[in-house]
Amino acid sequence: MAADTRSETAATERFEDVDWDDVGGLGFPRRTLALGVSSLAYLVAVVYDVFLTEDALVSGTNWLFLLTLLAGVFFVAWPLAENRRLTAYYWRRFKKNRAAVISAIYLLVVFVLGTFGPMLIAKPELNVLAAYQPPVFLSVDSSVPTSCVGQAADGLCHGTWKYPLGTTSDGKGIARLVVFGMRVSMQVGLITMLIVISIGTVVGTSAAYFSGLVDELLMRYVDIQQTFPTFFLFLIVTYLFKPSLFLLITIFGFLGWGGIARLVRSEALQRREESYIQAAENAGASDGWIIRRHLMPNVSNTVITAATLLIPSFILFEATFAFLGLTDPSTPSWGQVISSGRGDLDSAWWIATIPGVFLFFTVLAFNFVGDALRDALDPRSEGDA
Amino acid sequence: MSMHWYVARRVAWAVIATYLILSITFGLLAVAPGDGQTAFAFKAATQGGDVDEAQETFDEITGRDEPLLTRYKNYMVNMATLNWGWSFTRNQPVLDAIAQAYPYSLMYAVPATLISIIAGYAIGLYSATHQYTLTDYFGTFTAFFGISIPNFWFGIMLILVFAVDLGWLPSYYQTGRGVWTVANAKQLILPIIVLSTGAIAGNMRYSRAEALEYVHADFVKTARAKGADDWRVLVRHIFRPALVPLMTILVADILGLLFAGAYITEVVFQIPGLGLLSYKAIIQQDTALVMATTLIPVFIAIIGNLVQDIAYTVLDPRISYGDR
């Protein structure tokens, strides 16, 4: 571009004469530089935490979550902020779907609360005296709670602002449990998505680009992986090993990318035939460069859409396993609270209901956003569907 | 490549996949720290036995003291000859326990499957032919609801409303009420609703998307121009070509959805089917039973995939065998 305009103004100046330092130079762009620095800092911190401290200061899941957030900043937020015009274009298309906009706002709130909330509020604690408190503005027969924390009048126990969403059978505040559950759900959804799209994109693009034996090997492996239902594999693994959030994320992440890889491959096969790939090959670009700079950016829209629609299934899986009591019991999660309220449906309906409402709306919101993203980002879905 | 060769290759592939999965399971069993050993010893101790002795018995039964290769060989032979072991919590062979449990699973899974296919496809086709109408939006909304609502929570909410508050239906399943009785039907209503909601939504989305490909096709326009009525266009010109992918989706995806969904449904409603059997086995550390009840869905998924691929190639002449 720069060379074009210059050649018009000064006929003597040629492509070879362009002073590249003037137009940004051959150095790394700012994003790459910042990315390099922060990945290095991240690595150092992880190494320090793993090898040099007695107990890990930050759990493995939280480290992975931090990595996911970094990836989000550098590969989603930053490019969007740099390409204002494109962002505005996507936004115009996205906001046509009002349900999706509301969903996105809801998800943002859940994300912020879930990420920062657990740092600010204390973990819910056992308090037998405060068991079975109803949510604020609601009341329940005085015989249900052991003692009423709020006002008790006419044989009814009223909820209090101390426990806005009531308490469970062991006196934990449901509002706090919900906030802690937000973190678990966001971690499961986002980290697993990061693992799935990283592996899926690399495998899919490599299979499409190299074709032949590489393609055959990778795709046959995907076939095998896809036949093994992850739900039952995880059942076996939790049975044999100690269940934890980390285990769940790694299993669903490292075994759940088959679908994305197939999708990326079929998309990249079409891109492979485009002339800009041939041009890059003729110009002597390396395989890695072509995959990174030409294939991956051009399949990213498909990947992001598919990944957004995958998140809810991961969240649902986590909630299901927590409900079954097959996750780490010390991590408060929505499924776990729902399960604990199952026995008290006739007296304390709110215990099982409230976390479920949050779970349902989170999953619904991701589905809405994913659907709207497909319409906004995917040029093929224009018009109908 | 001929079709026979493709089918043969595909079957061979399913066999290899099965073999690999069995090997992986064996590997997991071999490296796992405690596969029911503690539970077994505990059971022996509570029954007045010696813990050390129980340990030895356990090693003998599971063959833990033998070299790895021998164990691997025994394991494979046992799997192939359907000698799937002894469930010590139920004091019966694993396969007997499964044989007793699966009729309960079928009792609600079969109606749920039929309902989800018929209702899902009907709504999907209707939405596709009446695109952008109020009914279409309503259908789309239902689909979102169905795929988003967590099965187990939906079940609990239904119990809360229909069993606890209204008292119309029983809140959990009780055996001994016969099979073809009103009492049994009543206690199966909620599980069927829970299981079919998600599946209806899935079927609806697929069938709508599939049918939309053909709604604006030239041959449909031609049929309309020649005076075919709506029903004929729908059944003969849209439904027939759309049926091919729909049928194949049906086999594998429905199976997977039903199995994972059934697991939860049975735990929520206390139906003594395969899911609850497996869940109890996990809680009680009954390894042989855990393995059998989790491997059966896996095998069914493999067979489902196989049938799906073969059905696809047989039904759709456009598929080239060379591709896969």
C-alpha cells in the first residue's frame, strides 16, 4: 500500500527504495512484542510457583485461566481494538440480534463477577445456625430453619439481606456460592475452549496444508478420538483417579477438539486453493509461515463461532458431574449446590432452584451469542438459515 | 472404490477402534492407584474377615500379582468371551446385573426416542417451510430452551412442580408397579419429558437446517409450478432428500445424547436402569461393574457410528467412497 501511493507521488522512487523504518520498520509490531514479554513473564511466574515455592500459590486451574485471559487479550481484544472499522462492522451485524446483545451483557457480568468476585468475598462457610434461610423478600414456615436470622413473625421466617439468596442445609450463603460457581463455570468453559481451539486449529490447518500422509494420520487419529464418548471416558477416569477441576478441563480439552479439527480442515482445504497461498509459496514463505499467517487468520471466524457453541456443553458437563458428586467436593459449583438441595425440595425449594437458574441462563446466553456470532462473522450464513 | 470394499474397510476400522479402546481402558486400570481394592477390603473387614487376606484374595481375583502381559492377555480374552467379571456389591455376574437393569432403561428411553424423532422432525420441517413466521420463531425459541436447559435441573424442577407442589405425579420411580399399568406410566411421564426435551431440540435444529437447503431448490419450485399441493411438496420433494442426513444423524447422535442423558435422568428419578446401576457401582467402588456399564455405551457408540457411515453411503449416491 505504502509503496503504491509513493510511486504515484514520486515517479523516481521504487519499491526497493522505500525506507521501511519510516513505515514501521522490520522490527516486531507492538502486539507481538507485548505478547512475547507477557508470555515470558507468565512462564517465569509458573516456573517459580511450581519449582521454587513449597505449596503452589495459585492452583493449576487458575494458572490456566490466567493463560486463557492473556490469550483473549492478545488474540481477540487487541486485534479488535486495532481494526476499528472491522470491529464496527461486526458489531453492527451482531447487534441486530437483540437477544444476543442482552446475553453478551449477562455473560460479561457473570465473567467479571466470577473472575474477581472470589478474590473479594470470603468463601462460604458452614454455619448450622443459619441453615435453610429463605431468600430476601420471601418467607418460609418457621419450622424449616433451625433459627431465623431475619425477622420472624406470625410463624413465618423472613429472608434477610445478610443472605440475599437464602442459605443451604449447612448454612452457606447461596449468593456467595453462586459467585464462586460463576468462576468454576467460566473457567471450565473458557479454558477448555482455549485448549480445544488451539489443538483443533493446528491439527486442522496442518492436515489441510500438508495433505497426504500427514492428513491421513491426523484424521484417522481424530476418528478414533471421536468414537470414544468423552462423558463415559471421564466417568472411568474420575472413578480410577482423584477427581478435580483440572482433570476435567484437561480431559475435555485434550479429547474434545476432534470436531473443531474436522471443521477447520474442511474450511482450510478450500483456502488452500486460493491464489494468495500460491503467491506466498512462490515468494518462498515457509510452511509454518503460510499456516500461521495465511491459513489460520482465514479460518478464525469459523473457529470462534464453533468454539462459542462448544462452551455451553463444557459448562453443562461440569455441572452434571458436580451434580453426580464426581468432582472435587471442596470447589463450590452450581451443580453441587443443586444436588445438595435435592433432598429438601418440599421445604427449601430455593436451594436447588436458584443455582440452576444461573446455570440455565449462562448456557442459554452462550448459545444465543454463538448463534449471533455465526450470523455476524460467517459470510456463508448470510441471508437465510 | 467399490462400495463393498468401503464397507469392509469401515467394519475393520470399527474393530480396530474397539481394540484400541479396550487397550486404553486396560492401561488406565493398570496405572490407577486404587481400583476398588479398598472397598473390597473394607467389605471383607465389615463382614468379619481379615483385611490382609482380603487384599490377597483381591489380587488373586483381579490377577494383580501376575505379569502385565499375562494380565493384558487374560483381560482381552475375558472381554471377547463376554466373561466380564463378578460384581461383589451385588453378588452376581456383571452381565446378569446388566440384564436385570436394561429393561428399566428401555421403558422410558424408547418412548422418549420416538417422541423426540417425530416431534423434532415435525416441528423442524414446519419451521423450514414456514420460515420467519411466528411459529418458526416459537420453534427456534423452543430449540434454544431445549438445548440449554440442564437435564438434571429440569428433572428436579419438574419434580418440584408436578410432584411436590401439585402432587399429580410421583417424585421418584418405584419398582413393582408392573410394566403396562397406569401407575407405571404415570411415574415414567417426567423422565420421558426430561429425556426427550433436549433430543427434540437437537432433531428440530438439524431437520430445519436440512430442509431449508431444499425449500428453495429448483425441483421444489418446479413441483409447485406443476401444481403439487403443499403436503406433496413437503413429503415427496423436501422430506425425501432431507431424510438421508437426518437418518444418519439419528443413529449416532441420538444414541450418544440418550445415553449421557439417561445416566442423569435415572439418577434424578431413581430408575433402576443401566445409568443408576453404573452410578451406584462408581459410588460403591465396584470396578467390574463400572467398567462394564461404561464400556457398553462406548461400544454402542462405535456401532452407531459404523451404521451411520454405512447408511450414509448406501442411501446417498452422491457420496464418494474414495474420500474417506
